[in-house]
Amino acid sequence: MEAGLSASEVTQRRSEFGLNDLTPPHGQNVFLRFFEQFNQPIQYILLVAALVTALFKDWIDAGVILAVALLNAFIGFFQEFRAENAIAALAKVVTTETTVIRDGQKQRIPSIQLVPGDLVLLSAGDKVPADLRLVEVFDFQVSEAGLTGESAPVEKITQPVEEETNLAERLNMAYAGSLVTAGQASGLVVAIADQTETGRISQLMQRTSNLVTPLTRKIQKFSRTLLYWVLFFAAVTFTVGIGQGDNSVEVFKAAVALAVSAVPEGLPTVMTITLAIGVSRMAERHAIIRKLPAVETLGSATVICSDKTGTLTENQMTVEEIYADGRSYVVSGVGYNPDGNILFNKQQVNLSENPALQECLLTGILCNDSHVQEVDGNWQVIGDPTEGALIVSAKKAGLDQEVLEDAIPRLDVIPFDSKSQYMATLHERDSSAFVYMKGSLEAVLGRCQQMFFELQFMPLDTQLLKSQAEEMAKRGLRVLAFAKKEVETATESLDTVNVDQDFVFLGLQGMIDPPRPEAIAAVRACQDAGIQVKMITGDHPDTANAIARQIGIIQQDSKVLPLTGRDIARIDDNELASAAVQTSVFARVAPEQKLRLVEILQTKGEIVAMTGDGVNDAPALKQADIGIAMGTAGTEVAKEAADMLLTDDNFASIAAAVEEGRTVYRNLQRAISFILPISAGEAMTIFLGVLFGDQAPIVPVQILWVNMVSAISLTVPLAFEPKTSKVMQQPPRNPREPLLSRSLSLRILVISLWNAIVTFGAFEWVLATTKNLDLARTVAVNALVSTEIFYLLSISRFVPSVVARLRGNSRPIGFAPAIGIICLTVLQILFSQWSVMNQLFDTTPLNLTMGLLCVSLGLPIIIVAQVMRLLAPMK
């Protein structure tokens, strides 16, 4: 084994197992994928509308409608490419060079050339190139946070572990894509390419389906229903006309006109613009949307499943509590930034008056191989995060590592070893020599005979110290013990020093990866909005439980324990579904278990948002209704799998994005409630014309003008409506609620009937009094547009915000509706009064009396809208 594989064995195994490279996803034909974008009901409607318009030889309007259909297809086409990038990013994770032994010689080769059985050599700074069974380790530590969620580097061993051991606790393994933080090791390749843990994640991501968003599902259902109703009423109109003995050609034209009028050609455009505005607003609040429908999806989320490390926490180990001299000290400040203090009874301590505390901190800074430095305003640890936390805690008390290392030089060291569970350093100090030790409580206590307690040396009270350490551990703190021993001045090597006894116990330091302060407020805001927040992490259950209590995911007095990956593995889907509802913290969870939890919650009807930053989060991010990745600390794999990125890696930005998402949906509903009554009112007008007259009140070219120009110019301003103060005080929408709720459908029906009555009535009255068909149609169109304008003022927040501002309220005024009304007014004047438009749209100029008549016909809609506000309110 020491000689590694021979060249012939490498060749044979490569032919058997292939290259150490992840299998890319099977791509679909580009043209086929593009044309599949048209296989949607809303696209059918647009294409039919374009075809019908072309039959009337109105090439400009047909081209506009077709352009809208093509725009929708291109958006969907490019979104699908994003999903495949996640798999490509995974391949980059394992692409590196590595050192192997082959034919008894060290060789540096690309990791893609590794084969099972290769003997790989690793040292600090290396990226693990494949899954390795470790055979030899020397103070070897690996950061596996991206794969397992473990916040601190893991000390590796060579001893066998139980077969059922979960991923995070397989201490004799090093996994592809992990980073070596300390020591050296050698290991045998046991898995390459798709067979590695990273490769299994890649396969999981390819298996997960690209779920359509709730909004997409609702639009598809609505579009199918609308298509059926359009065809039905067009057939009814044709049948009624033929039954009355009307001219078959004219009846057919009327039926086609009804179909054109009933199709809300502007709806896809308005929806795209509304979502795009939501994207822009979210970007201002540090949330970058990668997939347009995800804007609304986040607003409808009922559950947020969050990773812990780096998402809810700082991903920076921090000493929070120190026990020395019989006292418990609190350490303020978060992360590696040395701003903070050491407090006792809320008062800053003076080290000169607390010698035991001083010695405890001094030991932590001298018995240490790491350094902390500031880079571009950010503090970073060079070395082990745990050791970095000890340096920072000492720095908060005024101790400087460089000064102390010069004043108290190191003579020798016993590196930390997983077997002995301690590290010891020998230093010359004031013409004397001291051994400083740090390690696990058991390792240090076993070497101590005395303790520094109440400013004097006393016999060791093992039970007291164990009890104190247990209390700290219950709060999720990782506890390290510290001790020192004076030795002969002449001693220059630890080989001649007995490090197994005669130490003086100095104290304990408890550290944790602390929660982000802003995450606490964000979790509370989400809970107030009726959204469940669940923590799904690969970290230790006690740590996860402690962080969850601090953040507020579970109550301090809650008796519900975290569900572990081992628990999840032994229960079936029915039991897990019940547990997933009752439990808020899941620890030691493997990547496929995160994916399983998301799928289980979705089967319960939940709209799931999943946050994460590691490779292990990617499958769940892709499966979730909306995946949220950390933009700064997140891996490229997580970013490519996600629908949304947080540029500040701040969970608090999720609450802000939820607020914007809910506002987007509310504005979409208002847009739909505005644009559909226009189309439905036109269709009803055509039907009334067939039923009671022999002339169409509005011709198709005029219908297209109203649908594509008037409706859009008035509907788009609704997308700019500001959020309300109550948007985060309401529960999430029922995921099963249709796009058109009962109250919204009633509102649309009543407004549609009113539009039809006004339009048909204006047409019949003007035709009867003037006998001028073009004038009657011009008045009918302008009456409909006037009704639209006053209805917009009735449902928008423009008028209420202006009134509030006049009363002294500082709320912002959304001027978009006013701008839309001014633009449309100018367009309608041109539509009616300009000779070129008269020829294009079969209109005729209006005099002042007719113009005022059109305006007066629109006014009553205000009363109708106020009645509907009471009978069928919109949320």
C-alpha cells in the first residue's frame, strides 16, 4: 500500500471506473426546448389572437400580439438554462490537483485522473479530490461545512466507525470538495466522480423536478379555463346569430370579434412588468431574484427551512462565556472582530484584579497556532476557527498576540491530537519556564492536581468543574479547558517534561457560532406573518437546539427535542410528515434527508422556501418552491441551484423579500381585477350586439386598441403601487386558493356587466339619435375607456395617499396611476380626433358634448366600485 498503485493498475482501473469527473446533465435539443415554451394555454390564447387578427389583415396588431408570445417563450427558455448551471458548478468543486503515490514515487496529477485505490497525500490548504478512507493522520482537520453543515473543522482519525454512522460523524473519512485546515494525512480513494458524496448530490439535483411556482400553476389553470370559455361563448354567439337569421359572414365576424375581445392580450405583459418591478424592489433590499415567478412565490411562502451555519449564524466562532476563579464572565461582541469586552456583573473587568482570568486568556493566546488579521475591513482567522476565537477573546481584554509571543517565546510544542485531546506549549517567562495546556475538559482535568480558585491554589474540585462545563454545554457552547505548570528554567524540550500531572487548572472558555442579531428580529417578523421557520442543519443537535432557542425558532421552555438524521432515516414518510409539522429543528441531517424533508412539507400543501449556502443544501434548494442562497458566503453550487440570492447573507433580508413578494401578489390581483373586466365587458358587448342588434358595437381593430394600449397604460401603474402597513400582519395565502377567488370573481363579473351596459348603451343611444355608425362606435370605445379611468382611481391607492398627505401623513404618494391616466387621455384624443387614427380604427372626431358624455358615462363606476369594495373586498 505504501508504494501506491502501479501504472498498469491505474490504466486498468481507469478503464473500469472512468475519470474522476461528475456526469453532466443530459441536455435537450435547443430548438425543441424553445418550442416547448408555446405548449401552454396562455400561449395558445395569444397565438390564436394573433392568427385571428392577421385574418383581418391587421398586421401591426397581429405582430404585437405575436411579439408578446415570443417574449414569454424567451423568458421561460432562458430560465431553464439556469438549472443546468448548478450541475456544472458542482463539477468545479472537485476540479483540482492532488499529490499521489504511484510506483513508490510522489506525483502531482489533476484530480480528474484519480482512480479507486490511489494513495493520496493531503496537507493544510488542500482541497480533498475524492472520497478517501484515511489511513494515516497527523493533527489532521478538515472543514466540511459545505457538505455536512458542521460549523467547526473536524478532527479526523483512522479508527473504524460503525456502519450506520451518519455523514458528519464519519471521522475516518475525507470527502471530495472539503478543505484541509490543519495537519497532514494520507488516504485511499474509495469513491470517485458520481460515486462520491458530492457526486450523489449532483445526481439528486438531476432527479429533482423543476417545480412550477404557485403563481405559474394558477396562471396555467386560469388560462385553460379562459380558453374553454372563450371558445364556448364564441360558439354560442355564432349559434344565436344564425338562429336569428343574421348573415352568416357577419355573425362569424362577430364571433371572431368576441374571441378577440375576451382574450386579455395585455395580461402576460402586465404580469411580466409587475414581477420585474418586484425584482427591482427586492434588489434594493439585498435580495436578487434569478427566476421571475419567484418574486411572487416568496410572498406566498408558508414555511421557511433555513440552514444554520452562515445563514442564521455568523459562521465565526465566538467565545461567549469564561469560567475562572469561581466566576462566570460574559464576553461581548460577535465574530472575529475584537470590538467587545469581558464583563462580570455587567461591569468591565480589570485583568490586574483577576489573575486567574488573565492566565486563562494568556494560555488561550500562547497555546495557539492561528492568527487573526484584518483584510479590507473584515477580520479573518488564519488557521483554526476555534483558536481564532481564543485570540479574539484575549484581545477584547487588551492582550496582544504578537507582543506576548515576543515577550514569552515558545520553546517547544505538543500539537493537538485527537487521541490525547490536548495541546501543550513550553514558554520562557520571566527567567522561568511554563507549560501551557488547552484541550477537552477530561484531558485537562486528568492532568491537574490543583485549581486557581478565589485568588489562591486549592485542591481540584472535579465535580464542580464538570458541573460548570455541563451547564455551558447545555447552552450549545463548545467548552475548552486551560491549565499551566511551572518547570525548571533549563528545560528546553517537552520530551523531558512530565505533561501528565501537576498542572494547575485555570478555567474554561465556552464558544459558539453565534446567531446573527438581525436574524432574531427576522424570524420573529416571519412568525408574525404566519410563516413557520424551521432549522435544518448538519450540525450537532445540542448546538442546533441552543441556537434555535436563542433565535426564537423554538420557545425557551419548549420540551420538543431536535429530530436527527438518524431519526429521519428510521421512520417512514407518514411518520416524518407528522414530525415535520411538530418539529422546528432538524440536526445531523444528510443532503438527501434535507431534500426528503422539503418534499414531505410540499406534499402537506406547504409552499416551502429553503435557505442555504453549502453544497449539501443544493438539492433541497432546487426542489423547494423557492431556493434562497447566500450571495457572499454561499458556494457556486448553492447559488446556481437557487431562485434567489441574498447579497448581504442576512436572514433579515428574507423578511423584507417576503414583504415585497406579498405586495407583488396584491398588485397582480389588482391588475387582474382591472384588466379582465375590460375584456369580459367587450365580449359581453359583442354578444349583446348580436342578440339585440345587427351591427357590432365595437370592431376587432378597436378591441385590440383598448386591450393592448388602453388597458396596459392603466394596468401597469398598479404594479408600482406601494406596500401597505398591514402586509406582514396577515397570514400566508392558502396555497390552494385559485387565482380568481370567489370575491374577486364576483367583483370582475359585476364590473364586466357594468362595462358592457355602459358600452352597449352608449353605442345604441348614439346610433339611434345620429344614425352615424362610426360616431356610435367611437363614443362606445371612449365611454369604455372613461369607465376604466375612474375604476382605476377607485381601486388604486393614489387618491387615498394624496388625501393622507394633505392631512399631514408622510406616507409616499404613488404617482403612477396619474401618469397612466394622462398618457391614456392623450392617446384617446389622438384615437378620436386625428385623421390618421380615424382611418386606421374606423373612428370619427367627437365634439365637446360627445366628449363630456363619455366622461359622464364613466363616473358612476366609482359608486359601483365602492359597493363592490364592501361586498367583495380584495386583500
